[in-house]
Amino acid sequence: MTQAGHDASASVSERDGATDVGADVGADLAAAAGEWLAALRPEQRSVASHPGPGTDGDAERQRWFYTPTDHGGLTLNAQSPGQQRLGLKLLAAGLSEPGYVTVSTVMGLENVLDRLESWSIDLARERGRDPGMYFLRIFGSPGGSAWGWRFGGHHISVSQLVIDGRVVACTPLFFGADPACSPLLGGAELRPLSSTQDLAIALVDSLDEEQRHEMLLHPRAVSDLVGGNRARVSDGDQRIPLSGLFRERFGDPVLAAQVDTADQAMERGSGYTAADHEQVALTTAPRGLAARHMSAPQRELFRRLLHTYFDRVAAPLARSHRAGYAADADLADVHFAWAGGSRPGEPHYYRVQGPRLFLEYDNTQRDANHVHSVWRDPRGDFGRDALAEHRRRFRH
């Protein structure tokens, strides 16, 4: 899904200039990654390590998932408590404090989900809903000219690339939550991704009839992210069946049938036909309401919504991405599109698209209490653009 126009959200390396923001975070990441690898036994290190970016093994670095499947790498369950601490220290170095707290909360929700499903899901392993089934993998040598890392498990996927000591890419970045809203004592609620929903609904509620007409993709919400977990998003992409979101299809025919049955239930719930999927398919030209057609207060709401995605990464990186949309001219060509209802309990989906920016969000499953959200850069996901430039310069 190639995008033209002003690169308001260019890669970190293109924006930083003299501030060297990416280098500050890159040094912390290299130190934390090296410390974790040094604490592993040789057999653990062989699972945790993978060839570096730009090698024949780079296809694996560009695989990512948000389902409870094998994300690739060493699980928390396979580590000692001390090793786990060092692995989580690496994760925290790449994320902001709110981002790290959110990831920790989402991981803990596996316990809540297990109870919600009556402890019945096994997914061909000892425990299907398992807060220890989160995978960490290092690509290349920390501190080398090009290296990366990935942390992922159910509803979490974090991937960052470091070139010449500087963080140059931090997308795709996926956060989800199931359940999206859980009860706490005293009538309070646990909503890890509340701002990604509430700010979007506030923006929808602020629109007049003409703006709503321009914004609307479809009166009903699609049942999952349209881009899915593709390594690249492209014009015409449609929702991936649930079985296609796992690393491989389950060999157990009973489990495979359960996944297919769940997918069919999702489709029935959405009421989508082939024509509906075609209507919400990804497009090169952004669809929806452009920020230039929003009022000043609406644009501020829109910015705040974008910040809930940018602010997931380490604070210096987040500030750099925020700065790319500080001016109205930078935000003007970013579009906001919506499908579904906007009242509590109504399934809904939204998409934000502009030069170098693609966000997707859905809350449709489990009676609209199951959230997915992802931040992507169609040109620079996994640092493909920065890595290509690095290799070009290296050849010369």
C-alpha cells in the first residue's frame, strides 16, 4: 500500500537530525539485549538468537502475530526468574512507562481470559491461556551495525530495528486486550486500551452529518483487522481468516475445526458478505475524513488519538513521532475512517491512514469486549526502507 505525499511520519532516522534520539534509545537496547543474552545457557541462546537483518533469515524477522501461536524465540516459561527480569528489562527499554505497563497488564489478562473461558482452552499445549507464553528473540548482534529484537505473544507484538546504534523503526506495533473491559473492586474497571477507543468515539460524536458521511467506511464493523498480520499491507487486502493468523495450521483436526468454527462465528456476527469485505478492503488512496476537513478542536482530538499509538514506544521516540504531526499542515492529509456503531457494546472498527502512517483498531468480538490495535508504516515497517539505504551505503 504505497503512499505518496509529505512524509510527516518518516522513519526515526529521517526525523531526528542532530538530536540523535534514536541513538539514546539504541544504546539502552543494546546494553539490555547483551545482558539478557549473556545470562542465557547455550541451548537457550540458540533459540533466542537469529541471523541479523538483511541476511537470508530476514523473512523470519518480518513475521509477526497477535494470536496465541508460536511467535518465535525463547518464551518466558523457558527462562529462570532472573533471566525473565533481564528480558523484561529489554522490553521496557524499548517502550515508554505507560507502554510497558500496558503490555504487562495485557499479559496478565491471560489469567482473566482463562477464567472467562472456564479454563477450557488448551491450543495443543499444557495451558492455552498462559502469561508465560511470550517470546523474545534477538536478530543479529546487539551493538552491531544492524540488529533487531522482537517480543510477542497473545495480543502483543513489539519489533524494533537498530542501525548504526540508532533505532530506525518500531513498527508494526500491536497491542490488544481480551477482555477489553474487566471489573475491579469498588465498581472500577480495568481497560488497558481505553484511550484508543474513547478518543476515537469522542471524535465521531463531534462530527456533523456531512463529516460523518465522509468518514463512514461501512455501517457494520468488520470482525478483525483488515491488514491482519501481513508483513506488508497492500492495496486490495481483505480480512485474513482466523486460521491464517497462526504460524501454522493446527495438526490436530479437532483444534483446526475449532478455529474454523470460531472464524465462521466471527463472520456471522459481522454479517459481512464478499461485497462487504471488498467495500472495506485496504486502498492506496486514504479513505475517510481528512483532518483538513476537521475543526481545530476535532484535529486536537485526532492528534490525541494518534498519540495513544506513538506513546507506546520509549519517550524520546514517541516525542519524535508526535512532532511529525504537531503542525496542521502535517496532519492535513491524514484520514480517519469508521465502520460500525459508536455506542457502548456496539461493534466498531476504525482506520487512520496518511503518508507513512497506518493505524487499525477493532472492538467486535466477545460482544465488543475484545480490542485489537496496531501502528504501522507501510513503507518503513520492520525498517525495510532504512535497511535498504544502509545496505546501499555499505556497498559504496
